[in-house]
Amino acid sequence: MLPTKPKRADSVSWGILEFSRMKRELENLLGRKVDLLTKKSIEQSHNWIRQREILGTAQVIYVAG
């Protein structure tokens, strides 16, 4: 799940190119198709069961670079 807005002044927002690149990289790493969604799209979902499950189990992962 990707953030829709930067949380800090030094954060960078995601555009469509970065979103597409991340999706492709994840598919290559995992060897399978992935669905990449923004947090906002999940929060606005009409499927409350899926929404609760995704938001309730999401984990933030940071990669040192």
C-alpha cells in the first residue's frame, strides 16, 4: 500500500510513473502479478470487509538506502 501524500517535508509523492515502476519491480521480484493500491483507494472502498482486513494488517516497511 503506497502513501497518497508525503508525511514530511523531505518526503516525495508518488506519480503514475513511480507507481508503475514499483508494480513492475514487485512482479519481477515475486515472480507473479501484484495489485498495487493506494491507502486512499482502500479507505474509499465500499467493500468494508476487505478494507478492514487490509488496513488492519498493513505493515510499514522501510529500506535503508
